[in-house]
Amino acid sequence: MKHLILTGACYIDTLLDVPCFPKEDDKLRATGARVRRGGNCPNSIEVLQQLLNRQRQETAGDGDDALFTTHLISVLPARDATATAMIAQSFGTLPWVASPNLDLCLYRPRHSTPASSYIFRSAATGSRTIVNHYGLPEMEVREFGDAASLFFAGYRMSAADSSLWHFEGRMSATTLACMKYLRAQQYVRYGTEKKITISVEVEKPGREGLRDLAAVADIVFYSKSWAEEEGYASAEHCLCVESDNLSEGALSFCTWGAEGAAAALSRRSGGSVVNCLAPHVPAASVVDTVGAGDTFVAGVLYQLVTNKAIQEPNGEWTAKEDTMRDVLAFAVNLATRKVQIDGFQGLV
């Protein structure tokens, strides 16, 4: 069995559809409103659950060596808070898979209000403006270590087992310490037999320390907004330059909005870059772009975990160009479908 453990913030999103973005001190009537659970990692888990459910349905339980379970590490309000129950229920119930495991989450007993995000979607320009509020005490490295220890104690890895730990890429200093903790656990628990893979998102422009995170990871996801802020004119340009900062065995990906995405093989495998154009979607068919990047990440992680042609028995990533093109096409097409539906339910 494989385990995907995703660490990142969990929000309650309030989405408001507005004719145009309001000016200061304006009063504006929204044309639509919706409240739902958000956050990069929870969104990716919701997509992963649907992909796993389809896989289980198609195989009728056969091929269990390619299956995985999902876990979330996130700071949440008290266990008995209304918002916490809403977050747990938001992942829905699927017939072929269990709900994501929330036992590793960090519950704040004296807090009832979750992290909140207010998203204004402008019909005039298609832009989305996001205002966040995070009033919960942030995760500490010690708390992550306790959660990881709980995981390792509960899931003793057999020869066929492995774990992939994905990080949102916020709170860079804390995240870096958590990633290094996992690196130490790899050698203490498994020696040279690589059973722990680390992936990270380099997303928010201007956030310090993201390159330090990328240098430690096995899989790196760069966003278009971060790449453009750094002066890159394309996804391929970003990956070619940033590869020098990564470990020799790391894979990297860069999304580029409606133009698709690119992927770079590890330098150990030659370091070549492949790309995939996104299918054309008429503007009238674009319904909801919030979470498209999270969907892409989920698509890539799903392919990496379930495709035996990508990872060697020793844990090294040795995908060939054709295989990486297939991974990209799957994730890009998945993200393209996502922007044409509201939310994530029914994506797969």
C-alpha cells in the first residue's frame, strides 16, 4: 500500500460572483455565492479520492499494489467545532474508497473559527481576487514530528509500501525543517531503501525560502505566477534554469495556465524538458478556475504513485520522455475539465 500525506492550510472558502471588481467604498450586488472547503492540499485530496475511487471501481479491487490512501496534516479548529465537522464532511462519500484520514491533523481546542478565504470572481475580466484570514496558531515543527511519528507507528512499511509527503510550500522555515525531519527518518527507519518521497509547491510570488524547499524535494511544482515574477517567459525556461537548484534525482513541473504545462526529467535521467498544450476551452465554457493548479498537482501525484514505469524499485525517478508526456497530458486534461465545472465534485 502507498500513502499520500499532504500538509497545508485548510480554508472555508466564500466565493462571490460579481459583475466587476468593486472600487473602494463601493456597494455591489453579487450574482452568485457559494461556501465550500478550500486549501491547496484539501483540494488535491478531493481530486485524488475521485481518481482512486474510479481506479478501484474499474479494477474491482484487483491490483492492490497500485492503490494508495490519502492523509491530511492541517491545522483545524477544535474537534467538536461546527467548522471542523463541515470540513470532514466536505470530502463527500465515495462507494469504493474510505474518506481521507484526518487523524494527523492538528486540532486547536480553544478555537472554533477556521481559516477563511473570500474569493471575488469578476465577470468583466475573468479575474479572481482572494482575501485570506488565518487566525489559528500555525503548525510547529515539533507538532509535525509528532504527527509523522503517529503515522510511522500506525503504518509499518512492508517491502511493497511507501509514502509520499507533499507540502503546500507556505511557512518556508517550518516546512524546510519538516522536510529535513523526513529525510532523517528515511535513513533511520529504512536505510538506503527509499520509502519516503517528498514533493513541494513553489507557488506564491515573493515568498522567501521557496528555492530552499525545492532543493530538498524529490518532486517540485512551480506555478506560472511564481515563474513570471522570477522573470521566466515560459514553463520550459523556468524548468531549464531552476533544475540547477534541484537534486540530481528530482522531477519538476511548471504550469502555464491555458497554455498547458511542462515537466523536466531528473538530471540523472538526462534532464530533458517535455511540454503539453492544454485543450482549447472557449471563454464561455470556463466556469471556475479556483483549484485548477491543485487539480494538476493531484493528477501528477496520482500518475507518479500508480505508474510503475516511473519509479525504480530503489525509489529513484527514471521516467522517460514518452512516459512524462503521458503524465503531463493526464494532469493537464484533468485541470482543463476542472475549469469547466463548479468546484470538484463529479470531476472524474
